[in-house]
Amino acid sequence: MESSDLHGFSPDILDRLDALVELIQKHQRFLLTTHRDPDGDGLGAEAALAAGLQQLGKTVVVLNDEATPAQYEFLDREGLFRRYQPSRHRELVATNEVAVLLDAGRLERMGSPGRGLAKFKGRTVVLDHHPGGGWADIEVVEPEACSTTELVYLLLERLGLEVTASMADALLTGVLVDTDGFRNLNATPRAHRLAARLIELGADAQRVREAVFASWPLARFRLQADFSRSLHTGHRGRLVWGVVDRESLKRWRQTPAAVEGFVEYSLAVRGTELSVLFLEEAEGVVRVSFRSRGQVRVDGLARALGGGGHQKAAGARVEGSLPAVRRRVLSEVAKLLGPTDS
């Protein structure tokens, strides 16, 4: 399959990719990182890009805010992923020439590695499919991409690198996660063609699918049951919202990463146009996730709360108690959907 059958992106994005190719060719030491609560797209992008850079003989360090979730450990075949610890890694960060932020465009979304990079003296790169950025030396930001791994695939292609079976697994993981198994609106014909190409290159689609969608511990389902019991509706059934508080996380010994997919789960309620998840990450910090369908857009809703995202999938971290954040968010929702009926 020709590359032209896969990308279809603007000349500007392709020019930015070429500028990134030139930057990679000129430097030797690279640091890769992704956002807090790492998911399959960010981690898959790290794994595939790290492998590509190593093919070129580059030195690669991968530092993340948190440990890799168990379901995605298969991506780190070389044992590169490390959890950032300031006392151990501050000097290591400083020795790198290029820092690449994957699947997020702002340092504050990276957690502790972002703080470690605040005074980074080297070159900075953002590779992402979420709107935003505006500060790095090179930014390849394309909201039309189905995932960040789609952009990494194009970069590897322009570098002339071999995409091995393990790299294809990593890239396919990002596609499956961010399209929710090809159920989201970003599951475009191009996304399907990319998945087919990755399978042709050796991706084990069954293994990746099971890792992404069928490898949760029983306790995670207990947590989801708590979330299901918390569900409320409003706006004549157009809205469904639910809560995961710290007590539930503690009860079932789960991390915030365990709620991946919950907000999509509640969007499946018949008649729902907007699903909202309130996740109490810490005392005074609530992560709010939005998913929508039909004519409802949530990117503006997230921006009003200091966050961002896509038209149909967005979120924000909001400071305040869980009840206060819930009231604030539902007030913003009412501006979007109109007066509630309950």
C-alpha cells in the first residue's frame, strides 16, 4: 500500500514531519515522555518511536509520570520505560539533546517529567493529535489523525525505517485505544487502512485487542460497578454522568488508570448525547472526562474548565472538592444542553 493511500494530511503537516526528520538526523540523545495516566496511544507512540530511533543508532530514554499499566507492559519489550524520579533523573534529563512529548502538547499534562523539562536547554518536539501546543521548537499536531501513533507511523515511514512486528503492535495499540475499537468518529477509512497495513507488517491484532479490551483484573469490574451505581441522567436523557471517588479507588485497590473506558461505557446508554465522568484523583483535584455523539461538541466545554481535546472527546483537571466541581461542570453542561429536567 502506498503511503499516499494512508496519510492524506496537509502539506504543512508533511513539512513539519520533514523538519522533524532533519532534527532527528542531526542529534543523538533523545528523551521521550507522554501524559499523566498514560494510555495505549501515548505508550504505543513511545514504544514505536523509541524502537525507530534505536534503529538509527540513537540513545533513547523514556520517562513517564507513572508506572506502565499492567495491560500495556507488553509494549515495553526492551525495558526502556521508567517512572520519573527527580532525584534520580534530573541530571539524566539535562544530558539529552531532544525532548519529544507524545500525545499531549503541554508540559503541565506530563506531570513530574513536565516539571523536570521546564528548564530543558535542548530542542523540544510535540507529536500529538490533540489541538494545542504553540511552544515547542517543532510541533506536529494534527487533530485529523486518529491517534498519535498514526503520526509516528508517518514519521517512521519518512525516516525510511523498517516497521517491525513489535513496532506494528505498538502502533496498532494506539489506533485501537483512541478509536475505541473503531467505534468512535475518528475511525475513518484512513484509520482502517492504517490498521490493515500494520497487520500486514506483523501486528498481532488478536493479542493487541485482548491487551486493550480484555485484560482487566476483577477488581476493576468491581470499581466499574460502583461507577454504574453512581450514574445519573438529565436533560431528558441526553446527559449521563457518574462518579469515581477516592474511596472506591481505595476499596478496590485501583489507580486512576483503571477508569479507562468508563466514560465511553456510559455514553452507550440509549438516547445519551453527552457522558461525563468525575474522577476524584486526589483531595481537591477532580479529573473530568467528556464524550459525546450527535451534534453535541465537548471541546469548548473542556476549554471553559481549563482543559481541551477533540470535538467528541475532551477533558480537564479541575481544582476543588468533588461536589463543588460537579456543580460547576453541570452548570457548564446546562449552558450547552439547555435547562435540565431533573
